[in-house]
Amino acid sequence: MIMPVTIRVAVAGCTGYAGGEALRLLLGHPEVEIGAVTAKSSVGSLLGDHLPHLPALADRPIVETSAENLAGHDVVVLALPHGASAEIAAQLGDDVLVLDMGADFRLVSGDAWKKFYQSPHAGTWPYGLPEIPGQRDVLRATKRVAIPGCYPTSVTLALAPAVANGLVTDDIVVVAASGTSGAGKAAKVNLLGAEVMGSVSAYGVGGVHRHTPEMVQNLVACGASVPPKVSFTPLLAPMPRGILATCTAPLVDGVDPEAVRDAYTAFYAEEPFVHYLAEGRWPQTQSVVGSNACHVQTAVDTTTGRLVAVAAIDNLTKGTAGAAVQCLNLALGLPETMGLSDNGVAP
């Protein structure tokens, strides 16, 4: 009898929101054993001091993020600040599966990286959004994965069927509201409870948000004939988790609501985590909290001739750590849904 092989996974940047969510999901993965948990400023403390919602790891000591401490693992999850992944990833062996939840390796264009991140481009890794046509085959054959940004995940899944089927033109407008965890765990005045509660605010307005080129890149990968113009306005909403992305684009002449519905139904028919909702039901962030699901709905604005596509995800799960586990499964030949759920937590 051949005994199953346990997959040892290290998580770097373990005390942040993304790292903590990765640990939560990995604890429920039947083939995974959690190895080293590493960080920077919290070295020497116990994980329970930072993530009390994970009692199984409460007594685990946090060690320094170094190649030495990450060695000996089958998988390394990097939940590090943007710009910090490339150096440590370069020191890890080619036989190790590295999942980077930062932005360092997402963009194909070095010029776009320099424009939006103002630093040298580290390179490009296979992109970890399996729902992009053809991407699963790429992810099954790699040891390096760039996990997508949360906003691009929601926007791509909202628009992919329309773009892939040539239903819309290249003039895309996105307004997306995110919970405060999307800004990370570092203390910031604008994220204080007194600043956020009872208020919704815009930020990164006017085409300057760093996720914009990633959205364009993804829509091209979905079949856009030319790089679309994406006008993106992010909003900060008074909730800890979730993204609700409302995306609009002009419909090509002759495309009617039935054609839109048929295209979306067919595109997502076999997807385990993307749910195209029944007509009349609209995505809500509360329905996807804690899950790896994305809920999508569409409408046709006949007055303006525009498609309206709305998607809801949990920014920390499907938008970050859940995507990492999904890609881990694909890269290691495991069932794609292992350790993940598309059931939300309510109320």
C-alpha cells in the first residue's frame, strides 16, 4: 500500500491578513502540513499573539523570513509587501512550488510595472487565475505562480465571458468597493474605525491605481482584440472583507440580453467557484465571505447600449489566499477544489 505524501508548506509574511488567510485555508487542506511561519518585525513571538483565530497554530514560533528557514518545504507561500518577493524567491530551488501573493511577478510589461510601481521589474511568472481560458494547463506545468490581485480577479471574472465572446467594445468602466483588509494590516489613520465606519470613500482615482494594468492584461488574455481602455475607480467600504465590482462596457451592435446570458451561462457552466446567478439575483459581498466563490450577474442597459456586469468576491479568499490554494492544487496534480469551499458564512 502506497501511503499518501504530506505536502509541507511554509508561509512567509504569516502575520498579515493575506498570510493569515493562507494559514486558515491550509489548516483545512487534507494533504498539507504547515511548516515554517516567517515574518520580519514579529520574529520571536508566537503566532497566537497575532492570529488568535487559529488556535491550532497558537504555539508556533515565528522565525525570520530567510531562504534558510524556507528551505526543506515542498511549497512556499509568499505573503510579503510588494517588491519583497523577488529577492527571496531567487534563493529558493527550482523544485519548490512558490506562490507569490504580492504583485512582483504579475505583470508581463516591464514598462507598465515601472510606471505603476516605480521600481525595477522582477520578471513575469505564470498568472494564477485558472478561469482565464487555457490557464489551467499553464498552472499544471509550473513551479512559480503569481497570484492575482483582488480587484483584477473580480473585474476579470465579471467581464471574461463578454470579452471572450466579442460582445463588448474596448471602453470599460469599473467602480469597485473593497473592504479595509485590502489595504493590509499596517496601521494607517485613514483605516481607523472612526474614519471608516459609516463612510464610503474613493481613492486611487484617475487611472493611477496599480491594479489597472493587470486588469487590461487579463482581458487581453481572455480574448480582447486590442488592449481595452479601463477606467477604474476603487472605493473603500466600511466592512472588513469583500469586493463588489460593477463593470460596464458598450455592447457590440446586435447583441441582446439573451445572447449575453447564453454566453455567461456557457462560459461558467463547468467552473467550480464561479456562479452565474439566476436572473434577478444580484451578487452581495455577504454571500461570499470566507469562501473561494465568485458570484456574477449581468444586465443590459438598453438606454445606453451597455453591458452591466457585477461580481462579488471575498478579497482575502478568492481574491488572494484561496486563489493560492487553488493554484497549489493544480500545480501539484491535486483536485482543484481540495481544501476550498464555495459556501459563504452568514449572517
